[in-house]
Amino acid sequence: MHTTDSKASHPFVGMWVTEDGYIRQELLPNGRYDEARGSKKNAYQGRYEITGNHIEYWDDTGFTADGEFVDDVLHHVGMRFHRE
């Protein structure tokens, strides 16, 4: 399985933002993510793994989710994130 833990230069690492700018999700090079919602920093934090164009999330509270990268857009739980 391909993970980002040792891939600091993975093409999907970086900041992803919803079209309205409300949700900002940073995919960190160490396989962790940090998500801000509105003015609330660190709303969600956890780990992620990327396999091909698919991303799996495990929030530190136990919540899980996934998404797909398509044409440099992250599709995640019904939202579209663009690279910042």
C-alpha cells in the first residue's frame, strides 16, 4: 500500500480549500492532516493514506472518510476542494 508517510514530495501534499473557502484541509507530508472550518482552526485532525487517486482518512476521534482526486480536484464527502 502506498502511503504518504515517507513521501514528502507526494503530489497531493499541501493545502486544499473548498470552493467557498470555508473548509481548509492541509495534507501534511508525514501522513497527518489538519482541517479548519471557518474561524475554527484544528476542527479535525488525523491521519491519511493515499493509494493512487484515492484518499482514506482516520480522524483522531475515530471518524473515517474517504475521497478521490480527479483532475487536481479533491472530491470528499460531497464537497470539492481545490489546491491552494
